[in-house]
Amino acid sequence: MIEEAGPDARGESSRTPADRTTSRTVAVWDLPLRLWHWALAAGILAAWFTPTVHDGLHRIVGYTVIGLLAFRLVWGFRGSRYSRFRMVGVRLRAAPRYLWNLRRGITGRYIGLNPAGTLMLVALLASLAVSTITGAMSVTVTFFGVWWVEDTHHYSSDAVIVLVVLHVLGVLLMGLLQRENLIRAMITGRKRIRNRL
């Protein structure tokens, strides 16, 4: 389903006579959200490769990710239109049917996150919150060496990596199905939309 572009929709347009469509780019993800996304990706990678080998760096990265999660929570209410959490509930309810339809290649068209992307966002944020909070707990006097804190940190961190891999595969799959470079869109902040004439 194509969302309404809104007042921030501006950009180039081109006409292709063969399929009678117009194409233009629309501003979707603002600069703070894009910087957050790539900083979080770098933080997750750094955290994955530093435990036990570089504990000091691992701890700094963990606290940085906590700061990034706090920023995303605030930006989910204060950011630009497509950064906000206002559609999360609706998209989560639509996610099962959306995933079911994906088996037949039915993707719909969304300017912001589609229901599968919204489900991934919620799952990643929740897993990261559990991973970072238990990581911070494990270096305190009260919880140092407590088995359930360490196990929860370990398993939630593994879950984050699994979700990241699924996220990347999902982005590549959607890019192929919709013939759109979603990685470039997360760099430029703009997505291409096509409308029938």
C-alpha cells in the first residue's frame, strides 16, 4: 500500500511510456535517523567482536548503544514523520498477513517501514535493550557473576546478531522484489515511488 507522500515529497520525476508510470523520489528518513541507524550498525558489529578480547572497548560500545537506544526512543516521538512510532501498532497487527503474502511475492508499497520492517525494528530494539541492560548489570557489584544475568546477556546478544542477519537479508529481498536500492535510500534518506498514470 502506497502511503501518502505528504508535504515533504519533492524530487525528480521521469515518465516511461512503456509502463505508463511516473517516478519520483520522496524524502523519508531524516538525517538524525540515518546517522542513528549506521552508528547502531557499527556499534553492534564492534560489540560482537570485542567481548573478552577488548573488554574496555566492549563496555564503551555497550554504553554507546544504550545512548543510541535512548535517542531512538525520544526520536520516535519527536522526530520527523517517518521516524515516529505512530504507525507501529497498526503495522505490527498487519505483519502476519504481510509475511504470509510475501511467499507469493506480494509486497505492497510503503514509503516508510513496511509491516515486516516494523516487526524487525521492534524485535531489534527489544533485543538490544535486554542485551545492553544485562551487559551493564553484569559489571556491577550486585550482579557480577550472577548466572541469569550473564546467560540473558549472552542469549539476547546472539538474538541481536540473528536479527541483524535477517534484517540485511530482508532488505536485499525487498530490494529485489520492488526493484529498489533500499541501502542507498538509508544513506540518502530518499525513496523512489512510482505512480500509475
